[in-house]
Amino acid sequence: MANRRILQLVLLLFFAYVSSESYDSLRFYQRRINKNSIHLLKKMIGELHPECQKDRMDFQIPKDILQPNQYQKENATMVIHEMLQQIFLLFSSKNASLGVNKSIIETFLNTIFQQMHHLEMALKKEMNQVNSTRLNEESIQHLKNYYQRIMNYLENKKYSSCSWKIVQVEIRLNFIFLYKLTERLKN
């Protein structure tokens, strides 16, 4: 089973590499990998224990990110990349693997790293075509503040198992949103 998943991942990476010039293939690749990330997060979360419910928190994902407008449609690649970068930083911390199979975390991080790599190639093209706007910078800052709230929450909860479960649920919601935002990658 694990070998089959690794083979699927390798084939996906190869396909994405070969056809990385096309936004259609980038969208396909991103959707496929986002589904895989959601699956890995489900494995990490396992069962959310009732005692963890008291630790739930609204991290307040930025409204301008949740409701993409025309500006974001043009810059979806940048928003997706920033979200993945922040998620990567969050899960690469030394406390991220508490109570979670380390191979799941490693696979998750490798997947995110590959996504960022493919998005960076598309971003280079976009930077030559689209000027970055002040609104774009504001949205990126809102995202950074959102992920900082998540980090502060974990720190305040002393990286407890329950706090990580709550954060994993939140990040799973991020990937569901990323899956939808991927449709906005331009041609």
C-alpha cells in the first residue's frame, strides 16, 4: 500500500515536471497533491478526542483570501504558494511530529515542498507579466498574520497533543480551500 502511494507520488511528480509549462497540468497536479495532503492530514488527526473540543479556536483566516476577487484570480499562484510556505514552516517545527508517525510528517512536508517548487516556476512567469499590487502585499501580510496566530496558539498551549489536533483540522480546511483556489490558476 505504501509502495503504491509512493509510486503514485513519483508518477505525479514526473508528470508535473514534464508538463510544468502548462497551467492546466499545474492545476491538475495541485488538485491531486492537495487531495493527498488532505488524506495525510486525516491520518495525522486520527480521532479528535472530546477533551480537545475545549481547545478549539477560530484562527480567523483572512476574508480576502476566503472570498477571492478578480485581483486574487490573477495572483492565485502567489496566494497558494504563500499558504503552502507557511504550512511547511508550521509542520517542519520540531514539535510538529508529537504523537504522529514521523513518516507521515515527512511525506506531508515533501509533498508541500514539491508543490512549492512547481508553483515557483509559474510565479517566475507571472512576475514578468503582472505587477505586484499593494492589495496583493496586504493579502500576503494577512496570511502571515493568520499563520502567526496559529503558531502563537500552539506556543500558548505548549504544543500539546490537543492543540496540534486542532491545528491539523484547521490546516485540513486550508487544503480544502487550496483545492478550490487551484481552479483560479490562470491559463
